[in-house]
Amino acid sequence: MYGDDALSFLSTLPVKRAAIVTDRFLLNTDLPGKVRNSLPEGAESVVIGNISEEPDEEQVISGMNALINFSPDWIIGLGGGSSMDTAKILFAKYERPDISVYDITPLVPLNLRKKSRLIEIPTTSGTGSECSWAAVLSEKNERRKNELASPEILPDYAILDPQMVLRLPAEQTRNTAVDAITHAVESYVSQWNNPYSDALAEKALSLILGSLERVLSEPGDVEHRSRVHIGASMAGLSFSNSQIGLAHALGHSLGAHFKMAHGRTVGLFLPHVVEYNYETSADKYEKLNSLFDSRFRGKRLQDSLRSYFRSIGQPVTIREAGIDRKAFTNSLDSLVSMAFESTGVTTNPRDAGSDEIRKLFTDAYGGV
């Protein structure tokens, strides 16, 4: 459901008891109240608002206790990727308390939706979690992010209301949009790409590139906000049907290690990964390159990405992102090892071993 007043769709659903999963920042805003007020008359609700930027299993357990006590028939994820991913994991665990979070894989039948259904309402424009069957969970005291996935945690409904993102700060607007751009580019050339994911990726990229600059300069522009919001969701649909690549593998590793925003980290690697993949995906990359405005369009896609990212304030090297050279060098072995474990290595269009991943890391730093 998308567009102005899309949130009112909640009132049409047979909701009796809704658990709203959100983060600590949004808990102190009026957005949870807007969701509660949009529920059907007589519906009861509870807000689980302890989700951090890096949710871990401890927060899932805490949320589970609240769900068990409340017994909802609908679970609503409200927020960015962290809140929406946690809502997916809680949804699975609430239905199946006997399973581990690490049983949330495409290989394990979960048989969900006996007790509840799932809605996602994004308050950022980029993660695509509202339209994907993936979830990321951090390990407490470990610099690691685990990639969970199952078609059964795909939400029943995604509600894209531009009013929910109008007050999104510029930094988060930029970070999440860069994440969506990376989703579109990587899904377009993934080894699992297909006509459906291609069409969604192309449209997503054209919507975001055509409106993001306007949104950053005029945050209250509802029309352009809506285009970026829809484009980000389309990018989520695209990679859900095609998968990601090396930029996400390296970005997850760097972000977990140095506690950086996900969109910021994947964007650091995207031009380097495009350059690395070029010989296997030149025709498709050229098609995406044609979507860039002439002000940014370079000879190759990686050139256009760097030009565009610089224009919106996205750093294009790890050094520019503020990571100390010594800290980076000391962590390099761990970064390479963690990235190599990602599914993005498997679906990337060009094979990469540890040596290639190490070189991508060092190149992205800016000349270690």
C-alpha cells in the first residue's frame, strides 16, 4: 500500500491485538501514536520500543517476553531496517518458540501464520526490508552481522506512506537511499538475476536518481519523497528475487566492525565492486549508466556512481568515512574473513576469493 494516507489501510484489517516493534528513537516521536490511532476501532496495542541500531538476540528474547504476555494477532514493524528485521525475527519466534533464530533459513520449513500476521511500515527509504525475506541480526560482543532469510518472513503487507519519512534527517535520507541504489545495482547483475528483478531494479534506480537531490534540498517535498520511498521498496523487491553481491558482503563486514550505518558502508564499496565485476557484466552496467543525468554520467558506471555519491555527500573511500588507517589495517584479516562468509560472495557475478576481497578492501580505503 503506498501514497498519501496509506497508513489508513490499517483500519481495514481485522486487527484485534497489535504489537508494534520500533526503535528507541522513534519511541519518543508521534509515529507510534499515528500507527495506533490508525488501527481499527477497539483494537488493543502494545509498543515494543527497545530496538537498537544493531539489534541482537538479547533484544529478540526481551521482545519475545512482551509478545507472549500480550498475545498479538498482528505484529507491526515500524522504523528502519533494524526495527523491521527484528519484527520479522520476532514474528518467526513468536509462532515457533522451539526454533533458534539461526533456523530462519530457506532450507527449514517454519509453517508460520498460525497465530499472527506481519506488517512492515518503513520510516526510512532504503533498506527494502518491508519487501524482502531477509533479516540481519548482530551478535552481542562480536563484530559480526548474521544474515537470516526465509520466504515465510516476507511481510503480509508493506505500507509506504510518505508522511512517515518527511522528517527523516538528511544523513539518514542519504545513507538509506545509497543502500537502495546498491540493492538495485547488485540485484541487476547478480548470478540469480531475472526479468522481474531487472525491471524492478531499473525502475527503482530511475526513481531514486531522479528525486533524491530534490529531497535532500527540500525535505518536505512529498512528491519526490514518495518517489524515493517507492523506489527503495522496489529495490528491496528486486534483490529479494535476485540477491546481493560483494558490496553488501564487504559493507556488512565493515559496518559490524566499525559500527557504521549500513547504507554508508555498502556505498563505499559499490564503485569498486562494479569495477571488479565489469568484465562479466559490461552490457548491463552500461544500461544502468544511461539512467544517470548527464551531469554525473561518466564513461563507466563506477565513474557515474562516484560522481553522484560525491554530489550528495556520500564518502567514496573508507578514509573519507573517518576510519583510522592503523585500526583498519589491524582489522583487515578479520574483515576479509567475515566478508568471505557472506551470501553476497556466492551470488556476485564474478568469483572472488580471499585475495580479491582483501584487494577490494584496501582499494576502497584509498591507498593503504
